[in-house]
Amino acid sequence: MSFRPPDAAHILVVDDDDRIRQMLTRYFEGEGYTVSGAADGSEMHSQLKLRNVDIILLDLSLPGGKDGLDLAREVRTTSDVPIMMLTGRDDVIDRIIGIEIGADDYIAKPFHLREVHARLKSILRRRQPAAPKQNADDDKLIRFEGWTLDLARRQLLSQGAEVELTTGEFDMLATFVQHAGRVLTREFLMDATRGRQLEAFDRTVDAQIVRLRRKIEADASQPQLIKAVRGVGYVFTGKISG
């Protein structure tokens, strides 16, 4: 998926409340974005087939038998498009599940439009490939245990083939490889990967790491690259070769 500058991005708002869809549409169109709307999962999938979307604002509670978590899980089977979950429930378990299935952020209703915009811009900014720089450390390829992490292009490669990572998964892996051998607390990982203060639920970080392990570990049940340090956090033990 290619990403345009944040001010030209295409946003898909999925919410069964007409007022919220219209409010978000008016606001983001006023900020220069292209916005499409959907009231349920069926309309969401139709929009995704018709248009290239840069980010989905997805309500948790939806009609039709499938809630936002179900739809996020379906999207993740075919796409790494960023997802920001919107919810009227302040349930920690829902947040953990949302992050575990690949949501990039989570914001509770009622929300301030400027906060939604700030978080959305942060997600899109992290998804953009870095601009070429001469002699910049960020442009180098980092190799570990048969994997290649391209920080500039935000790609993870295995034998030349790209492995899709969500925004959060890539940021988490980049943080680990750049601090290989160092024990990182959950608070450090949250700050490093979100770029702002966020409710630092321990299990939210854990869920993100579980997803990442499934993609890079030979056996996710017995991880050899990202190991837990009881009572402290996690450490990346893979051998960095360049």
C-alpha cells in the first residue's frame, strides 16, 4: 500500500451513528482529507473494494452481528491499513483485544476532534517511508537471524519477500532491534512506539508483542528473539549482523 501525505489521505469512517459519521466527515474534509463513510461491515467492505483507503476510523459497536473487533480482524487478514478504533465503552479488555488483532490506536467517545486528528496524523506520519538522507543511520538495513529490517522503507524482509507488519508491530520491532540486548520496560516501549502519553496498560504492550512474535519467531510459544524478563519487561536477544 502506498501512502500519500497526511493532508491528502483517504479516511474511511465506519460508524452506524449518522451524526458521528457526518461530524467526522465535515471536520476531516475541512482539513483537506478525502472521506468516505460506512454504517456497517457490509458497507465497509464495499468501500474497501472500490477505493484505496489510507486509514479506517472504526466504531466498536456496530449492527449486523459483527462488531468493530470482528471487522478489524477481517481487515487484518488481507491488509495492513491502519485502524483507529472508536468506542463508547471504556473497557480495558476491549482495548487489549483491539491492539492484539492489529488496531493502531484506540480512542473513547466522547472525543475531541482535534485529538482524533492529532492521533490520525501521528499514525499516517509513522507509515510514510522516510525521505532519502545521505549517510543517515536510519537508511541502513538491519539484519538479524535471517531477517532484514529496512528502517527507511519501513519493511521487514525474509529472503527478499516482505512480511506485512502493522504500524505498531513495525515500530515495536524497530525499537527492539535498535536496543538489542537491553532490557526494555513496558513504559519505555509504549513511549517509544506511540510517540505520546497513552494509558500504559501492561497487557496492551504484551498483546502487541504476542502478535509480533507470531510473525518473526520460529515457535511463538517458545520465543528466542523477544524474551520476557519477569517483573521488568522484554529484551531482544537476536544477533544483529548489520
